[in-house]
Amino acid sequence: MTTDFLVIGSGIAGLTYALKVAEAYPDKAITILTKAQSDETNTKYAQGGIAGVMDFDNDSFNKHIEDTLIAGDGLCNREVVEIVVKEGVERIKELIEWGARFDKDKDGDYSLGKEGGHSEFRILHHKDVTGKEMERALLEAIRRRKNIELLSHCFVLDIITQHHLGFLVTKATPDIECYGVYVLNLNTNKIEKIIAGTTLLATGGNGQVYRTTTNPAIATGDGVAMVYRAKGRIENMEFIQFHPTALYEPGVRGQSFLITEAVRGDGGILRNHKDEAFMSRYDERLDLAPRDIVARAIDSEMKINGTEHVYLDCRHFTKEQFTAHFPNIYDKCLSIGVDITKDMIPVAPAAHYSCGGIKTDEFARTSITNLYAAGECASTGLHGANRLASNSLLEAMVFAHRAYKDVATRQGMPKNLLPENLKLVEAIPNWKSEGTNAPKEMILITQSVKELKLLMSDYVGIVRNNERLLRASKRLDLLYEETEALYQKTAVSPQLCELRNMITVAYLVVKCADFREESRGLHFNTDYPEKANMVQNIVL
Ligand code: FAD
Ligand code: SIN
């Protein structure tokens, strides 16, 4: 199969890019691949909303820029921050034109929320199910375009480069090119190769590498792992953001339900088991300090008091006040016996967002030619050492647009589809599966996944130290060896590939954490509790 524009991922980044390219090139073919159902994405679960300067009487681009830089703790790329904040407003307007609905107040103005690290109310939302509304609007817009084909249950295994033509490709190879992907079509159980003029990776985050996460099962860092295997550049993976307030439900594994930070923005108060509103001991911004600070404060309270969670107190809200903004959270809490008007909500931090990822430039270009990356899988320079709340949906749209702008500046046919290059492309071999057999027992995969999540949570969580990182590294080496041996003799399956990808992502997180001999933003190492003088990105 060949296509002009290939998109991997059906979240906000992939869908935004596909819509733009489809509109600009009605005669070209756009193919979107997604490994699960089309709407099963991190995007769908976004609650708080999308940050953007809408109220110019009280807010300004400068304030949003400053808030982003402060949260990023010295590591943001200022130029990128300015691009995202300034261009973001246009992208939000486009989203609204595509059909996304955001809440308004009684005067017809957008009702703006506030979250940690924001100095103003600037977060557009759709109740507490903003992502679901955005995903709905985008998918509906996609279905209206005749030149877009969205193929669900298609698991991308690897990107195709010169390596697959038999050339030696290393990190030092100057012009690695992407020709498309190998994909396991779960509908037919066949491995196909798709040749594309241009490929965009929009594969989302990697929260599933941890035991407790707000991310759905799809978030296994596949895009990052694929680029690393293809010898592309990966950056700042140590900055894993833990959301301070995931609902604590003992026994629940997989995806934790989020209690949006907007609840604290509207006045929710964190308390420990002694009923103390403890945030005053940690930061003058109290419950609305940036996420790294609040998550560490909760972690510390849990350790001091020997508890598995703290509480979010919303008892001062009436049911009407609370459900006006947070009906979904109200229902979820009630379903587990927590009436938020009478009971405090048990909450604990959970892995939530990957600030680092595939290194990209200001037009979403990766270090591999013909390969773009946008959304959570990319490291653009916006978030630095800690993402400001509700900036990621904005970033995904801005860089999806910039990737589209960049492909639009290219002349004529995408390079790989030029007639003289087709010969080369025809030489790309089919996926080799000789010598592999169906897995005898899944336990070899599922147990390794459990071990991986445990070691990452226990050794590479909110607070780290050198000994923990060393232990994590040794255990990862073993998991890597065992999994590679299994991979050589076993027919590929999503479970095996995801395990492999998660081990790669975990390795990259540990490696970057190990290189960063300081504490900054989301990376806190008790052996280096201070910030180093030299501020730098870690690129692998
Ligand atoms: P995603 O939306 O995660 O989409 C990834 C896509 O890639 C999926 O379609 C997946 O199937 C596909 N994919 C992955 N691997 C493969 C593969 N191997 N083959 C084929 N397809 C593949 N951010 C905000 O700005 N505001 C918020 O309020 C907010 N709330 C959040 C709440 C929750 C609970 C969570 C989890 C995140 C939240 N975030 C929020 C973060 C934000 O939602 C994500 O960063 C953003 O949606 C990521 O979008 P994306 O397009 O990059 O990836
Ligand atoms: C939230 O609603 O608290 C999540 C917002 C985000 O991750 O940006």
C-alpha cells in the first residue's frame, strides 16, 4: 500500500494534522492508523481543558508565556513557548470551527477555568469531559473528508528506513530517511508495509510504564521506542509528570480516574489524614502551585503519615455548584460511595504525562527525514522540566499545524514517491517472520509488564536517587535480554511489542535521569537536591 500522507495516531495531534493536509490537498490520500478504536486516546480522557489567552482584559500572551516558563523551571525554549502561546489562540478558534463546544457563562463569554501554575483564568473546557468533546468533534470532521482513510486496530511495529534496505544505519548516519511503516493489521492478523511520502508520528504518551497512571492502555510510548530503534533523537525523558490527584481506588489497576486540577482551581483543598491543609508548608501558591511541587508535597505527606493517599476536600461546594463544572467526577465519586458534599475524595499522584520524547524542531521535524512528530510523543521545548497544566492539547494543535505548514512548503510530490525513488521503495522487503512461532504462554509477557511497572514506580517515581536508578537499570537490562530473546522466536503481537516498547521507554527515562546530575522540575534526585548551574537538555 502507498499513501501520500501517513499519520500514526488518532488523538488531537494526528487528527488536526490530517484535517489540515486533507483540506489543502483534496487530491492526495491521507491514511491514519491507530492501534485501538479510533477514539481510544489520551485526548479522550482530558478533563481540565485547553489553555489559551481569550480574555485580553485580564490576561495577556506575556502572562501565559511567563507561567509556562516558571513551571518549566529554566528548561523551556522561550521561542517555542512564544510560538505556542501566540499561535495557540488561532488553533483553538479552528477547533471551534470544526465543531468543538466549550462552556460559556450566562453572558455568552467563554467560562474559563484555572489550574496549577496559571496566574489567570484561561482554560476553556467542556464541563469535566473536554477531551471527549474535542475527540468527538475532530473525528466527525475527519469522517466528512473523502480523502482521509482512518484504519483502526492497525498496530504500527516499526518505521522503515535505509536499515530495511540493508544499509548500516547508526546515530551518526547523516540523512536517515523514513519510507513508511510496517503495521500489524489486527483485523486480518497480517503484517503489511505502507509506503508514504511523509509520515507523522502522533502516538501519544507512555504512562503505562508505571503501575499507577491516568493514561489509558494505549499509552505505551510506541512512537518514542520506534524512533529510538531507527536511530533518531530522543530528548529529556526523565521528566515524567505525575498528576497530583488521581482518584485512589484500592485494587484498581491499569488506568486511574483523574480528579482534574480545575477542582482545586475552583477551590478544592488538599488535606492529610490529620485534616491539615498541608500545602501551606510547601509553597505559597498553596494547592495551585505547579504540579511537580504539589505531587512531591503529597508524596511527602503520604510518606510522613504512612498513608496511601491524601484527601481533596470539596465539602464546601453544594451539589449544584460542583456538578455545574464537574458532573462526571461527581458521578464517578458517588459510584464508589464518595458523596463529595459530605466526604473527602481520596487522591494520590499517578504518572500522567511525558514532557520529553522525540526531539523535534519548530516545524515538528524529527532528526529523521520525512518523519514528523507532534503531540505528547514529541519534545518540542515547550514544557521544559515540567509542563504547565492544559498546555499539551494546545501544543499538539500548534505543532500539528506547523508540520502541515512545513509539508505544504515542499514542492510537488513527496520525495519518496518520485518515480526515480519508487525503485528504491519497491526494494523494501516484507516483514520477516520466519523462525517465529505463536507464543506458548502469555505469562512470559504479562509478568514482565508487571515487573517493569513496579520497578519504574518504586525506583524511578516522584523522588529518585542514584542507588534506585542503578537498581532500576540492572533490572531493566535483564528484562531487555529476556524480552529480546522472546521477540526473536515469537510471532509479533501487540502485547509483546508494547512490552518491548515500554522497556525501551523505561531505559530512556532511567538513562536521562542518570545523566541529569541535579534536581529540576519533575526530576528530583535526593543525591543532587539542588539545580546545577548549567541548564541543558539531555539528548540520546
Ligand atoms: P493521544 O491522544 O494519546 O493519541 C495517541 C494515538 O496514537 C492513539 O490513537 C493510539 O492508538 C495511537 N498509537 C499509539 N501507538 C500506536 C501504534 N504502535 N500503532 C498505531 N497507533 C498507535 N492535557 C491538556 O492540555 N489538558 C487537559 O485537561 C488534560 N487532561 C488530561 C487528562 C488525562 C486523564 C490524561 C491521560 C491526559 C490529559 N492531558 C491533558 C494530556 C493530553 O490529553 C495528552 O497529552 C494529549 O491528548 C495527547 O494527544 P496526542 O494526540 O499526542 O496522543
Ligand atoms: C487536569 O485536568 O487536571 C489535567 C490537565 C492537564 O493534564 O493538562
